[in-house]
Amino acid sequence: MEEFCFEITEELEDERVDKCLAYLMDTLSRSYIQKMVKEGQVTVNGRPVRGSFRLKADDRVVFSLPAAQEPDILPENIPLDILYEDSDVIVVNKPKGMVVHPAAGHYSGTLVNALLYHCGGELSGINGVLRPGIVHRIDRDTTGSVIACKNDRAHRIIAQQLKEHSVTRRYQAICCGALKEDEGVVDRPIGRHPADRKKMAVNERNGKRAVTHYQVLERFDKYTFLECRLETGRTHQIRVHLASLGHPLLGDEVYGNGKCPFRLQGQTLHARTLGFIHPSTGEYVEVDAPLPAYFLELLRKMRTNCVV
């Protein structure tokens, strides 16, 4: 049993306790939290409450979470496109459609399954059996560079660089419409969507600061090819920020605003460049993942048929 304690701030005052916990514990569904409330696993100021209980500022909420039964994650002989590898880290070019780490409904075919086979027992254990070696992730339908760590020391050092936003992360993307400026910065906080917990959104009230720098690489009739540099690394950051500008990524089924005219599998987003300070040598290492074939074909069609 693991306990989570929260002191309620004025911003969360008068919220239902089940809704508040769904926001604070954003990896858990509201229905699961409501089940835990009914089973007496949630207390406010030391007393069990109903899900409809309204919170006040300075209330102390304790949520007792039963220990999860984690499934066995097996190594799988899945080919990897390795961009860089040594005894501390491995950087791979993740293909479209591959989930980074196992989760409900995806316990095989993930990058972790492939890394377990390729690296054997040489993966950091800080994130547990479901995410060995994983210090960051990219979405299932986003392609490109992902770094994994082979030992706990390397993991801690790379994780700290990510926390300090010192890792170079440049993405290439195709968005819908014509961006007004050739370059710019989106500095808008991102948090859970207030009405749809499966989505993220620009959330001025409860979001965390998110900064995306963008530069136009090429303009087409109805689309823009651009590079985005992450200053922060929030969930779905580029997808949410561009959608907030009115220019969602081409093929984005979650944040897009219409039917895609091309046959695509999700958003056109590629983690092109990844740079970090090596955990052992202290030298800067930068790797570049070439654009996938589908992306290059899209650019070819746009250059042929609809260049401005």
C-alpha cells in the first residue's frame, strides 16, 4: 500500500474530492478513484469521505493506493534502428506505431521489449519493471530519437539534464495552414484538458509552464514544414501548442480540426535531433534521426503539387 498526501490550495477549494484527486493523480481514471473512495481508501483530515465531499483550503487529503501487480515484461527480438550506443546509453530511432513502454493493452511489441532483448540485463532499474532504462518517451505515432540508459548512474544524470531542460530536442513537423511568422515562441502552460482527461490543453489555471520555439523550413499551399525546439518537455507539448495557434499537426487525430486528405497513421511529427552531456565522458553528444520514408514522400508530393 502506497500513501499520497495532498494539502488543498485555494484554487482547488470547493472541488469534489473525487474530481480533485483525478486531477492530482492524473495517471488514474476518475472511475478507479471513485472505487477507492467507496472502499474507504481516501480520507480528508483523517476521516473517510464520499466522492461528492467538497474540499476546503488547507484540507489534508490522504489517498491509499494498493500496490499494483505488475505483469512480466518479456524480451522480444524486435529490430532496432540504433543511432548511438555505448556502455551507458543507447539512442534509437523509434518507428511509427511503436509504444515506448508497456501499459494497459500494450505489454508486448514495445520499445522496452526490444531493448530488453538487445541489452539483456543492462538497463537501469530506476523506473521499475515496466520502464527499465526509460528516462523520457515520445508518442506512439511520433517517430525519431529516444534515449535509454543502461545503468542507474547514467539514468540519474540524464534525468537531471531533462529536468533542467538542458537536453537538445529538435523536432520536425508538418502543420496545417500557413504560420504567420517565419519563427516564433509559444510560451503557454499545459495541463490536463478540463473536459477530457485523455487530452492535454493549454491550461492557464492548472497547467505547467511549456515553451516551444519554432522555425518555418518550407511553405506549401495548405501546409507548413517546420522545426520545433523544446525548451520544456510536457506531454503532447508540440501538438497542443501548434493546435492552440490554429495550426494542428497534419494527421493529428486528437488535436486536429478536420479530416486528413492523406493516408496517414497519426501526426506528422519526428524527433529529429537529440543532444546531451555524456554521463561518463562529460562530452556533448548529438545524434540525428533521418526523416522516415512516409514523411519524405509527403514532402515530395507537396513540393510537386502545391508549393507556394
